[in-house]
Amino acid sequence: MIGRKLKDRYEIQDHLGDGSTATVYKALDTRLGRQVALKVLLPHVRETTRKRFFQEAKAVAQLNHPNIMAIYDISEDGDYHFLVVEFVEGQTLTNYIPSPPQTVVSLGKQMAEALGYAHARHIIHRDIKPANIKVTPDGQVKIMDLGLALGREATRVTAEGMVIGTPAYLSPEQAQGHALDLRTDIYSLGVVLYEMATGHLPFDADEIPALLLQQVKQPPPPPRLIAPDLPVEMERVILKTLEKNPVRRFQNCEALAAALEAAIVPDKPVEDATQPKPPSATGTSTQAKPGTGRLGRRSKPTIRVLLADDHTILRRTLASFLESRDDFVIVGEAADGDQALKQTLALLPDVLLLDLNMPGKGGLEILPNVRAEAPNVKVLILTGREEDWYIMRAMRAGAHGYVLKSGDEQELVDGIIKVTQGHMVLGQGVAERIVGGMLGGEGQSLLNVTERQVLLYVAGGFDNTEIAKHLQLSQTVVIETLAQAMNKLDAQDRFEAAVTALRQNLIDLDELHDL
């Protein structure tokens, strides 16, 4: 084809590449004197493919956006059917995998804005992937290849339920052949952003059925497990685009673009984004709405939660509930103790919501490591066993409180919020005073110093002989002191007395952790 002139106008100069349905050439439009690209349909393609080919022309012809490849004409010359499109200098996005966060934001924002423009005109791309995106030498994104684009007026040319697109970038609904809306492109763009940020695909398998199953069922590994230097907020944005349920994703590309821009701290100092801006020179106020910061973000801090529980249904239900609130984000999930520890140390969440009984290492086994290697992570135990001795083991191992699985959702929310504030959370009600001595005279007069010390060591797992040695008391005095404390607290045994003392802030959780 090199040197041929189609329609006595388009002089083919170079071969640019081959796809499954067409070959692309660089050409000179001799009539207008400009470089163009010719996308020439391969012979003997199926009729449905031919219809999609012409559908691309109609879809793209409606669009006029700097980040979308323009289409100039559709024509034929003998047996050759071809599109005349904008010739884009540059490299495909594949060459930007991986990229630093600033580049991910810059290119990702352009992609989101271009898709938002197409979506506003009722066109979804359906095949977003790095190979279909070019970046010019000056950093401008060009989304190309709308061969699978589906407009509102387009006639469906694929059978209902047929899976079409590139498996590694398909949304769950696309992988299942379900009806699609604009949020399918948001998911696919999320896969691209994940790959740019980490250098890896979130889902990968040798066989397509296994890959599609991962898209539908498996949560992606948190990006910061692979790229620890990735900003936390950017990880949150990427994970939100990859939600399995479209309702939990960004609902439009404008929101995604704004979130990307807000997700990275600029290299140079800027004004506090949570503060309202002063009126502009024209007198028009640019103050943000109450409760929001730059780009409409809530100024309320977001609590980053890691969920570790081997009961998948319970874990996913809790994740869905917490993610539905603006003040929580699930940064990771784990089904066993080993993964819980690995993700905790990599992601450093604000709160680790931890089940004690899991396969491999249980919650009790990893707690000392969390305490030693991630001391700022608050650990809230999620348990179905309200047994004092069992809870005491967790508390002395490093937990900051516990909530019962039988409790209601509001108790869970309150518990997470309270532990981030430095409060202790114990079962059926949250302690209202900060650990460390804000109870006042009532608590101090209830137990004397020796009784509090004995109960502290009971909570720490020491037996009477060990307590006597540490406090330099006789065993008789220890037993009598413990009996007095149990009587004052109306407790049936030493463990119940210790739990009650903790719940009432009569003994200090920090002291317990330091034993």
C-alpha cells in the first residue's frame, strides 16, 4: 500500500500498525496538504465487524474535544473501506507504565475529562486501554479507536450478553454481558490508572475465563502494597473506580477528574484547601460550600479502615456499609492473619478492624507485631465471643477495644470513630472518656492504688504468684486485694473484674500495653 493514493487524494506514506479488524497507515491529504491517518478495514471481516467499523465513524463524528482523536471522513476505493482520522504524533500510553503520581494525575485527568465529554453526548467507549490512548510530545492525551463506542442512537451490533472488549480492562458488568452505562468506562479507566501507578494490572490470569471471574468477584490488591510511595488519597481514588458495584464508583468522569486533581500534594506550598478563598477582584465570592474544600472535597477527615475477617459475606457487607459513608474508606481487605499483617504494615490504615479467629495466623498472633511495627494503627477487635479472658488476651496483646459482631451498625461506626480519637471501646457501649485519667474522683475512690495495680496485672495475663513478685507483695495480700476489688466491682471472677475496671477507666489501657 505504500505509495498508493486512495480516492485520488490520500497518498499512503507509512505503515503505522495492525489491529484485529483494520490496518492503519500514515497518509498525506493532497487536497488539504495535511498529515492524516487512514484506518483501512481488512478484507473478509464479518458483517458485524463492518457495522462496528462504520459505527465508529458516526460516533466520533459527533465529538470535538482536544483529547479525542478527530475523524475527518469515511470513504471507500474499490474493495478498500477506510476512515480518515487525525494523525497523532506521540507514543501510546503503554510507554507510561509505570509513571510517577504527578504523571498519573496529569494524564488521568485528561482521560477522564475526554470521557466525560463523550458521556455527556451519550457515547460510551467500551474499550479503554493503554493501546487505545496516545500521548503527544507535549503531554496531551488523545483517546483513539472508538470502534466499540456505543451511542444512544446506535443500533446494537453485538448479541445481548456477548462479551466484547479487552479482558484485562473489562468492567464486571461488561465481563458478564450485562447492559452498560458510562460507569463501565470509569472502571476500565480505573484499571489503566492502577497499571500506571503500580506497573501491574490489578487482575491477571493466563486464561480469559479466570480473568473475567477475577473482574467480577475478586477485589484488587491495594495499590500501595505494590507502590508504597503512592499518595494515600490517590489509592483511594483508584480503588473507588474499581468498585465491583457501579453504584459505589464515581458516578461521572467529572467527579473522577476532580478527585484525581485533589489526590496529590503539589510540589510547592499552596493555600490550605480547607479554607475558603477570599473574594475575587471582581467581587464574586469563590468561597467553597460549607463542609467542603478545594474541588468540593469534604473537609471532614476520612478514616482509612483495613478489614480483616475470613467470613467473606460479613466482610463485604461491612465494607459496603462503611464505604457508603463519606467519612470512611476501605483501603484493604484480608481473609487471614498473614495478609492482615502484610497489608497493615504496607498501608498503615487509621484503624485495623480485626477478627481474632482466622486461617493461618489469627488476630491474637499478629497483634504484637502490629503493636511493635505499626504503633499508630488503632486495632479494633471484631468478635462474636464476649468472654472476659478472651478479650483480655486481645487487649494486652495490643488492641484498643472491641465490638461485637452481634452489635448494630451504629455501634461499629461509633467504635471506629472513638478509637481514632484515642478512646477505649469495650463491647456494649463506648467509653466516653479518654484513656489515661479523665474519669474523676468517683473512679479513683472506688478502688485503691493496690487494687488497681493488681487488676492491671490480671488484665495483663499474670497469675497471682507473678503479680506478688512484680508488686513485691505476699500471695495472701494479692488474693485478699483481688477479692476486695471483685466485691467493689460486683464481679464473679478475676477476668470480669479486670474487664469492668478497663471499661470504667479504672486501669489504663496504655499501661496494660506497656506491661
